[in-house]
Amino acid sequence: MNQNESAEILRDKLANAFDQESIQTFARIYDTSRDLMSCYRCAIMEIETKFRVLSERFSLQHDRNPIDTIQNRLKSPESIREKLIRKGLPFSLESIEDNIFDIAGVRVICSFVDDIYMLGDCLLQQDDITLIAQKDYIKNPKPNGYRSLHLIVEVPIFLQNEKKLMKVEVQLRTIAMEFWANLEHQLRYKKDLPPEILSKTESELNECARLSSLLDSKMQNIKDTMESHF
């Protein structure tokens, strides 16, 4: 075994030791975080209820539902740990709550693009909602073609003896955007593909994203044309 091989083995051992230590440290922290995770789940319920109320009222007035489905997710312990490491943040409940804003997530799948902005505006106009950050990947898609409207909002939850402000990431997208994003996510995790295949599929996924955007635009135009005659 040469010197370079010995150094590489040592680096791997140190990395594995650090990884195991970080896993154990984070596990101890996460064991005490059940109350915090419960608060995030309550925040998800608050946001979901707000969208269901908006959908109910809109359906009554316009005889159609702007929301196709509402989904939610709570970030896994592994994802939270990886994000803390990536950002160089300490393992503590305070660090999690103060720096990671997408632990609680609500995804709203809409019928049309204008429904996205209408629902987003209605949510932000509510006096108990505070906008923390907004990223419009519809007007400015990601390089891979991903489109969606992301809002980080703060919402109060009312506990037995206190009111607590919790952050939730809200994603609003159309059915076409959701379809593309789900398939892209599945394909992105295919491993051991040759570089030429990866390059080709990346190009084709971008073309699919463009067609998805065109579909949304055409469906929006059809809806606008039909509604203009009423």
C-alpha cells in the first residue's frame, strides 16, 4: 500500500467517524424535538384549513374549484440533519427553528396559472399571515425547467397556554407543473448513467418543461376566452 492510498483510507475513516458522531448527536437532539415537530404539524393544519376555506368560498362564487389537491409533508430527521451540516449550523432545536424554514410544507395543486397567484395573494392578505420569503419559479424557472411559486410564511398556532409562530413553506403549482416535477424527481435519482445519457435526458427534460409551460399557457387562454363570454 502506497502513501496516497494510506492517506485516502485515513480520510475515509475520519469522515465515517465524523458522520457516525453527527448522526448520534443529532439523534439525541431529535429525541427531544417531538414537541417542536408537533407544532409544525399544527402549522400545516392551519395553512391547509386556510386554503380549504378559500377553495370553498371561491367554488360557491364561481362554480368551479381552483384547487385540485392539497398535499403536505414534514421534513424527515435525515433531511434536517443534512441541511444543518450543509449550512454549517449547530445541532440544536433553536438552530432548527431559526434557520430551516421548510420543515413544514404544504403543496397546493391548482387548475390554472392565475389560480396560483390568486390563492397566493388571498393567503398573504390574511392578517395573521406574515410573508418571510417568496420565490417565483414560474416567472423565473430554475435552469432545469422547474416551475412553482414558493412562499415561506409565518402562521400562529394556539396551544394550551400560548400562541406560537411557526414557519411553513407553501408551494403552489399547476397540475402540469406537478406532473413534470414528480417525473423529474424520479429520474434525477437514477444512478450510474453514462454522461452522454445524462446530458441527453437533461436536454429532453428541459424540452418537457417548455411544453408543460406551453400547455399551461394554452389552457389559461382557453379558460379566459370562455369566461369572457359570460
